[in-house]
Amino acid sequence: MPHDTEIKLTSVHKWYGQYHALDDINLDVAKKERIVICGPSGSGKSTLIRCINRLETHQQGKIVVGGIELTENEKNIDEVRREVGMVFQHFNLFPHLTILENCILAPVWVRKMSKPKATEIAMHFLERVKIPEQANKYPGHLSGGQQQRVAIARALCMNPKVMLFDEPTSALDPEMVKEVLDTMVSLAQEGMTMICVTHEMGFARQVADRVIFMDQGRVVEEAAPAEFFDNPRNERSRLFLSQILH
């Protein structure tokens, strides 16, 4: 694996019963590279990024993250998950914990960090996402956009090498989308390795180094944003863009 490759997928396949959800996926992601994955519903986008931290299990092929291959080995899975932050569509915050408690949980339990140190880091990232004043509130008291920013801060508290975003704005009201995208843009500008499944094409154009278009479990097209948006080569990509951009 070249030393600047952070994630490498080689001939990855996944089935749900008869359904071929991922069909021969080959993808290299370099350190600090920002990839946006798009495509119609059911094209395998979320399944793909969920395989990268073993929330879903691939049945064939190889996935290597930070030099560690994802296999049945629990130790490998734990090591990879420590280095890979994930932000979901539906926040997945613990409702019975305050915002601060949500953020310090993993650093204290997984990284064995002291509570004061974890709190200091958590407050730093809550400031980064512009909601430090919400630290002692519960998730239910925050707007969707604020909760999603907490979810991003929580992932950052583990100091991950890679951030995965699974349609992070699709459950939000339109006026909240911008505040979450702004947070993600600033992360991207700091050089975080990112893979983001999203329909936010403006974000893709602004932030992505590469856009990957999936359809029916396959990577159909990959290109730099300007090329992908202005001159898509594949018929499916053209159709998708004409529907989503107009």
C-alpha cells in the first residue's frame, strides 16, 4: 500500500441474500483527500462507507484502512474504528447524556483519557462547531442542525484520521443544512481525510478532490468535480445530474 494511501478497497463485494449491494468496488483514498460519493437511492453509497468501519461486513475482496485490513479479527476492527470517525444521517446522540457527556464518552472509555483532558478537548471541538454554550444541554433541546454539529464534534474528539459522513444533511430542514455544511467545509480546509455520501452538489463542487458516482452497486464514474459536473461521461451520471441539478 503506498504510504500516502489511507484507505484501499480491492474487488469488494457485498450481498444481502440475492441482492448484490456492492459489485467489485475498487477505490484508493489518499491521506487528506476529500471524496464525495453520490448516486441514486439504493446504489450502494451508504453500504460502501459503512463497510469502511465494519458497520457492514463485506463478503469478498479486501478493505485496508491505515494499513490495517478489516477482517473478522475484533482487534483489527477496534483499531480501525478508533481512527475513523462517523457522522450519520440521524445524529445518533445519546438522549440521556448532555452534549458534553456525549462528546467525552469515547475518549474516556476507548482512549482511556482523563475526564478533565477529555472535557478540554470536547469544549475545543464544540467551539469549532460554534455551539460551546450548548455543552450542558440535552440533545432533545437542540435543533437538528445543532445536533448534527454535536455529532461532528463528538467524532472529532477521538482525533480520527478519517471522517465518514453518511448523508449528514438529509434529515435536516433546509435552513439548517448550511450550518452543517459550513462545519464540514472548514474541516475539509484543514486537511481532514473525508468520504462523504451526499446529495449536496454545491458542497461536492466546493470541497471534493474527487466525485464518485455509484449506480446499482458499482462505481460508474469518478472524476474531479469540474469535470464531473460540466462534462459527465456516463449516461447514468448525466441523467442523475439533470434530475438533481434542475
